[in-house]
Amino acid sequence: MPIRHDRASRKLWTTLALIGGLAVFATTAQAVEAGPDATGPGYEYYRVGNVDAPTPKPVAPGFALLGGGDWPVALFKRFVQQAGGGHIVVLRARGGRELQDEIYQDVGGVQSVETLVIHDEEAAEDPKLLSIIAHADGIFFGGGDQSNYVRLWKGTSLNRALDAHVTAGKPLGGTSAGLAILGGYVYGCLDTVSLTSDEALKNPTGGGVTLVRDFLHLPYLSKVITDSHFAIRHRLGRLVTWVGRLTQEENDVTITGLGIDEGTGLWMDSAGIGTFYNEGQGYAWLVRPMKKPATIVAGKPLTYSAFQVVGIDPRSSLDLKTFKVIRPAFQQTVAVNRGAMTSNPEH
């Protein structure tokens, strides 16, 4: 079964309703309201497990790209295996210990999980925080608002420590806002208002199209911009717009969009081969320019000649070195004319 981020809350209130005891309420309420294990300049720190235990198995590289919502458990177990069953660090800008407890209790197979909730850029230079990052066997970025990650981490010692983690051959992953920062290009959401597809297509140079460069540096993703909650939030139009903007600004038609549906994820191995996981429905969506960059005029709706949208499901294999998909779930040719998108299935 997929893991839900509100599972702990549902279990708590179901138990209270069934038992109805005031003592039980007091005990569980105390646990829920428990504060962080420690604090530092601009951050809170939580942990579960034994952070001093040795890592049982060798650590190997790999990347978990999750689309938000429920987790495919099999994918997260693979992430844990690549971390050698050792020590996972969760980075986020809001929330508390709930994500780490789900990893430790529901996924399992790790020695410890630590969480750093970062609120201030001062935290990104803190020696204690950086030592926790250096000790991590695997690092995972939680959801929320990626503008916090960009503003508080970019160009800092933490940013460099995250790149060093990848260079050292350790696994990294993220979901939702955490997925957004994994590509070589990032939708920064710097106005903190989530851009809709309709807004992007009508005004591709508008103030809400905030594209960020030179943040994290992951192998095989340097030409990629990602998006999550993809089909359910109708995000194809905005991903198409970002790719159009980037191909024009960089004069590079190899720049590619990767959208991932809720409840699904893509595992990328050390050779750049992507394997898709879901537990029911959902796809990954590859947006590929075909011939030339988009022609974008400030203040005008997007017009973009034909390009491909390729669907990826568990039967598919994606080579991120070439963006070739073996056994695609579907293929479409899509075009945009004055902000209106049309598509034709390929047979």
C-alpha cells in the first residue's frame, strides 16, 4: 500500500475514537506536540533511531524523483537500499518529524532518520547542520514551497555540501517542491504563488514564470526541468511554457521537461537509466522539443511549433543520457498556437 503523509494523524484519531479514554488522549497529544530534539540558528532538528550506528551495507548512487502525494513504497525501499540501510537526512522548510517517522517506521530498514527544518539562511552556514549533512548516507527533500529552498540554500555552504553528497556517490531524492529543485533548471515559484498552465501559456514572459539556474548539479539532469502533481493539477501547459522559454533563452533544443504524477516516482540509477514506479495509476511525462526553440514575444501568448510528449509507465525504460524511451505508455505530438494547446496521438 502507498504511504500517506497524514497516516499518523489518521491512526491517532481512529485510536482515540475507538478507545475514548482521556488518558490515551493526553499521552498521544503529548507525543504529537513534542518539540524538536534540538534547535540551531534558523532551524529545528529532529531524529529517530541510532545516529551513531555503523551503516550496514555499502552506499551507492541513485536518485528518487517523486511526484507528490502518496509514495510508491517499492521506490522508497530502493532509495533506502542505495543508502546502505544507514542514515537518512530529511531537509524541509516547514513541518516537523512526521516524514522521518514514516520513513523509519513504515519503510524501515534504516539505522536512523534525521530532519532539518530550515527557516533562515543563517542555518545554511551552521557547522553542526553541515556535519549532519556530511554524515548522511541518503538525503531527501520534502514538499512545501521550493522558493524557500532557493532563497535559503542557493550559493551557500549547504548548497555546496549537497553537491558534495552527490559527487561522493550517495543517493538523493525529493518529492513535490523537493522534486522541483533536482533539475538543472528549476521553477523557483519565487512569487510564492503557484503558476497555472493557463497563466503560463497566456503570458510566458510574465512575472510568475520564475526560472532558476545553477542550483543543484545532478548527473543526467543538467538539461531537465521537473514538475510534480502533474496530471491532477493540469500542469502540462506550464511545463511546456518553461521548456519553450528555456530553449529560446539558452538556444538549446535538448532542454527537456519531466512531469511526474502524484503517487508515482522515477528512480534514476548511476548510468542515467530511469525506472518508473506507481501503485495504481499515473505516469511520468517527457516534454521534448523537436526542431527549434520557441519564439516568445514579451506580453504575447505562447506559440510553439510541434514537439513530443511521451508517457512513461512501469513497463517503460527512460535513458536520461539521450531521453529515449523504450516501450512508452503513449506518445503525442503537441503544438501551441496563441496560448491554445492541441495534441495528436501518435500510432
